[in-house]
Amino acid sequence: MLMSAISARAFPLHHRLRHVRVLATFIRFLVVSTIVIAGLGACEQHDDPPKPGQLTLTFTPAPPAVPNLTLDSGTMHIERINVLGDAPPPMHMPPVQSFDLDVLSPGTSLTFTMLPPGVYSRVQLMFSNVQLQGSWRGTPFSARVASFRPLPVDLRSATGKELAHDENVSFTVGVDVTSWFAANLLDSAAPSAGQLVIDEQNNGAVGAELMMRIGRSFSLQ
């Protein structure tokens, strides 16, 4: 009888201890699982988001190759440069870029970092204050056109380029300086004091034609 009573009391105690061990194991499992999940979430939060793509415009003037022409210097101011595509306008417009282009230099590059993803194929700009120095058939010449009013240029590429996150694109804006002086344009300028001067007061018709040729000499590729 005594042994039966002891066994009856010991069984529930053993049963309870087994449940305590199972509960402790389950709690440890929950704690480890929570730590692992939290660690995975922290790793996901620290992943770097994709970076916006960059669009680069490289202005590349082609030096003049015109018989009897020596061009010693040539500059123009490029401003209000705008790159257009099929994307909606950005919430924050990119800063307006402008620079002075040396037409005898290898070129100048501009980078746009705030454009939304999309397919781009169009560039708008304005040019002004074109200044040229050199000689034509041995006679010194100087030209200064578009001094007071910037002239617009609208360029379109035959093929668009897709700008995406972590994917950059580039365009080349060519400037054909040879076309400015084609067909012996400077022969139409009347000399004054042994030189050719083309500006607002001198040889106005030649200056107007030169401005139109400059506007048509830009290309986008």
C-alpha cells in the first residue's frame, strides 16, 4: 500500500518535470527564431537602394578644315541645357547648366544626376556670344555674333537611350565648325582698315548667315 501511494505521488511530479523541460525547450526555440528573424530584417534594411542613373552629354567640336582659313580662337556660351525623354518631369528640376565651349578644344562633358528613369532622345539648348579670331586668305578677321540674344537649338537623336537605376547613358553633341565657313562665306565680308570685322555694326548680313549656320551645326548622337 505504501509503495503504491508513493508511486502515485511520484508520477505526477515526473510528469510535471517533463512538461517543464518541453516548455523550456520551446521558449529557447522562440528566442533563437526571433533573433534570426531580427538579424535577417536588419540585413535587408542595410541593403543599399539602387542609385539613380546618370546621363552624360559630351560636346565635341570638330576643328575647321577650310582652305585659306586659319582659326586662332573660337568660343561660345552654351546655356539652358535641357535633356528630354518619355519620363514625366522630375519633382525637383535639375540645376540649370551652362558653360563656355572652346571650339578648338577636344570637348566638354556635363553630367545630369537627377533625371527620372526613361528613354531619352532630345536635347534643347541656347547659344550666345560667339567670338572668333583668325585670318581668311591672309587677311585678319574677327567675328562676334549672338552677343545680346541667345539663340535656341533643338536636337533629336535617331535612337533613344534608356536611363535606369544603376544604368548610365551618354550622348555626344557634335559641332561642325567647318560648316560655318563653307562656300567661302568670308569672301562676302567687306574689309575695313585691312581686316574683316563681323559684328552688329559691320558686315551684318554675313553675321546673320554665320549665326544661322552655327545653329544648324549642332548634332546629337
